Amino acid sequence: MSDSTSRRHFVKQSATLASAGVVAANLGVASRAHAAGSGVIRVGLVGCGGRGTGAAAQALSAGSDVHLVALGDAFMDKVEATAKNLSRNKAFEGRIDVPAERRFAGFDAFKNVIDNVDVVLLATPPGFRPQHLKYAVDKGVHIFCEKPVATDAPGVRSVLATVEEARKKNVTIVSGLCYRYHKAKNAVIGKIHEGAIGDIVSTETYYWAGGLWHRGRDDKWSEMEYQMRNWLYFTWLSGDHLVEQHVHSLDKIAWVLGDKPPAKVKSMGGRIARTDPKYGNIYDHFYNVFEWDNGLRLHSSCRQAVNCKTGVNDYILGTKGKAELQSAEITGETNWKFRLPRGESDNMYQNEHDALFGALRKGEAINNGVYMAQSTMMGIMARMSAYTGQELTWDQALNSKEQLVPDAFDWGPAPQRPVAVPGQTKFV
């Protein structure tokens, strides 16, 4: 990836992967496992929090040939908790084979897991994602990758280079942007693309959440351990909740608009409800206006605060009607609502893993890499705009030299950044 990454290059790369769709793989788990006669797909999990444990359960539920053989996390207590939790499920009996020698802790745990598996589930705090993705693709290991995929622009550029390498090697990357695998969302967005609401004239999305967990502080922990155990509240680890959580909303709108990067963004935000220093350096609310070359705008907002109205929704206004994505409903000249056929399920978290392992059994590869990088970058550019108080273009943001994630990690100090002040914090 060149130092200067343009929207034109981004769109071209997206089109290449989109046109490829699901491509036949010359190198893959099918040739390494099933063709070898073992009938087993060896899976490892990196990041043993709640989401990672859930992803492992969904992988194991994707077929009796899926076996969990390795676990890794920065902290061994998390590894042990996940192993215990999954072992309680009778449906997985005989398919969890994670002895002590394949339970890894520390900053290099991801390498030990990846070196032992056919498929890796990446579910650590997103600040580590670019490094983990690169190592897995270098090793030819297929990937389920939780969202978002980076917390800064250098990380996104790294991911784009890794995604291109995965395409060349036919390595699967399935993204944790799970709405893309939701039957209801596919149906309503398909209707929009067919013209059911006419030409799109305006879009709006919001993700208003309550308060989230905090693990407290232990005097025995270093600053690095404290931040990692409370990773939501530190921008280098989470990207701020605009990137870590609201990315789902941004991704849905990007999908509706054909995955073309916005031209620019202007954002605002702040820290009103969560002012205690224990909440690190993130904001608790954002409001963003993205604009595309044709003048179309997306108004997006997100908030995390207790005792406030919560909700998630997306509205697409067209010349012939309106679509609501969360309810999968269209009103106007066309009145339509998605109905799941009797007997079918639509668990988008499970659908992702069913697609991943189904493709691997057929010797095919899925690559969701470009849209997961683009949607992550939309969140990052809006955060940078809000933090600095400046309007930013896509090219400015994507080529930012601000690196939040350190080059090396140890259990001592950790990155210390003040809460951003618009008008004072500078764009880098």
C-alpha cells in the first residue's frame, strides 16, 4: 500500500473483491483438512472475552467437523474462563480439545494460536487487529474477524494491504459486521437497490446505548494491564465507541450506498455523562454529517449514557418512499415488510459462521476485507473530525500519520493521551 491512499484506489479495490464474490480457492482448509481424510477443521480463538466466547460457540455450531483446538488471550484467566464456559455445552462434547499446551497468554498468544489451526477467530480489542490479521494471512490461515479492524488510519492502511494479500492467496476473511449476513437486512437493502424507494435523497442512522461495563482497578496491575482490562475507554484500544460500536450503523448505510467512501465529514462530540477519569479518554456522544460527491448526506449520531433514551435505527429517504432498516420495512409507493419464511432462522451471528465454514468445505474463499476496512475508516475519520473540530476529507483522514497503537507492547506503561478538546487538538 502506497503512502498516499486515495478514494479512487479504495473504490477500485472494493470493486475487484465485489466482482470476485466467493472465489474458488487453490489453497485452503478443504485441501489441508478434509482432503487429507481427517474430516476436522481446526479452529482457534484469539481474544477470550464475551464476544470471542460467543464467536467460538457459533463456529462450533456451524458443523460437527469444527473442533476448537487452541485458545489465546493477553490474560490466562480469560482463557480458562472461556474453556470452562464452552465445555459446559453438551452440544460441543468431544469437539473441544484445548489441553494446557494449547492455551496461550500474553502479547504473542495470537501467534501460538494461529500456528496450530486452520481457522482463527480474531476477537481481541481492535487496536491489535491489523497485526493479528497480517500474521494469519501470512500463515495462510482463514479468518473470522470481529469489527472494527483498526483504531487509526495507519492500521486501516495495513489492513487494506493484508486484505489484498488474502485475495491473492485465497484466504477467507469473514467480517464481524454481522448485519451483512442478516436475511432481513439483505432483503430490505436488496429492495432499495432494485429501486423500491426511488432515488435516495437522504440517510440517517443512530445508535444510542446505555452504560457499559468497567472492570475497576487492581493495585497489582500495571497501567497497561489496567487499560487492556478496561479497553473500551481508551482510544488506542477501542477507537472510541463511534468506531467500536457505531461502526455497525455506518456499515449499513455504506452498504445501502454501494460501498463508495464519503468525500468528507464534519463531526462534533464530547464528554458530558462520563467525566470520571476511570472512563479513559473517549467521548460519550457524537454527531456526524458525512457527504458524498453527489451531495447526498448521512446524518449519524451515537451515545453511551445511563438513564437516557436508547435505540438503534436507520432511515433511507427516497423519491418514492422510505425504508427503515432495523424493521426491514418500506413505505410509500411500495409498502413492504420482510417476513421470515416459516421454519427458517435468522441469527446473523450464526449466519456468518455458517457461510464461512460452508465456503471452506467447498474449497472456496470469502473476502469481506474492503468493506470492513472502509466502514472502520468512516468511524475513524468522524472521530478525528470531532476531536479536532475540523471538517476532513476522506483522503486527508485515510492518509493521516497519527498512530495511536504503539509499535511494541510490554506490561509496564501504556499510551497516555488526554481527552481531546475541539479547536485545540490538532489533526495529524
